[in-house]
Amino acid sequence: MLDGYVPSLIIMGVTAIIFTLRWFYFSRLGKSAPLWFDIMFTAIIIALAAVLEYAMGRVWICKCGYIKFWHGIVFSSENSQHISDWYTFSHIIHGFGFYGLLWLFLRKVPLSLRLALAVMLETAWEVLENTTMVIDRYRAVTISLDYFGDSILNSTMDTLAMVVGFILASRLPVWLVIVLTIIMEVGVAYFIRDNLTLNIIMLIYPAQAILKWQAGG
């Protein structure tokens, strides 16, 4: 069964191969890659992540046997198993961040190709997030004591939420993206005492004060 860094490395390796073939083929033709190619490129990465997660032992849908559009109870076995939940907002913010990062360093690269690269980054994290080492880290230092990984459905929808965030960031003014980020971070923190910022802090440098607050202390 796949685990560790291997699934993420596979995603990055396949992306690098497709990127190289794309550049080599269309540069020889003397024209830019069509939009449909980059859409197919993006779809292949998303599909590859789903296959890898299956090889990692992830379930396709919630073990409860049904699919819900929204599941808002964080402390439950169905969290991170359905189409959307409170953490969907974090993935939209991922899209904001990836758009900004790739615009900063690759602004001359076509938007559709930057999206494919953002999907590579997101799916590489999604498969890493569902490895034993990261799941154990979540359970050891965060409030996610009952976290056993995402369903493939949830993970795939998280990636699509990132795509939505990326596209929104490409269309909206910077000030509005910043405002939306603050609203989502503050709103999610208010309702579930967790958000993207707290998640990153607790994974990298756990703080007992934050953990106590998240636990309701």
C-alpha cells in the first residue's frame, strides 16, 4: 500500500513529464498549447490523485454509505468524508494563495497552465495529508483526535474548491480577495475554533494555548 512521500512525488513527476511533453510538442509546432490541452492536463492530475489515494487505502465515499453535500459537524466520523464541510473554505483560500504565488513568479505563463500547476500543488498536499505520518500528526497535536483521513470524494472536492478559489482570484480585485480570505478565516474560527491559519500553526509548531481554546477551555 502506498504511503509516505511517494504518492506526492508521483504526482509531481507525472506533472513534470506532461509539462515537458507539452512544451516540446507545441514549441516544435511553433504555437501555443490550446486551452483544451491544459484542461485535460489538469483533469489527469486530479484523476491521478484519486487513483493514488485508492492505492493508499482511502475509501471512495463515506463509510456511512451515503453522500451529503454539506457536513458541518467537525467532531464526527463523517467529517472530511462528504462533498463539502467547514474545511472547504480553507481550500478556496489555497486557490487564492496559489494564484498569487504563481502570478508572482510565473505571470507570463498562460493562466490555464498555472491552474494545472496549482492543481499539482494541491493534489500533492492532498495525498500527503492522507498518509499515515500526517494523519498521526493531526491526531497528536490538533483537536482532530478522530481524524482518520479524507474520503476520495472529499479530497477531490477539496481540489475543486481550490480551483474555484484560483479562478475567483484571477477575476476579482486583490482587495476583495483579501476581504474574502479574512471573512472565511474569521467565520470558520468563530464556528469551529479552527481555520487554515490555526491548522498550519498547529501542524508546524503546536501551541498548548491554542489547543486548549480549540477544545473549549
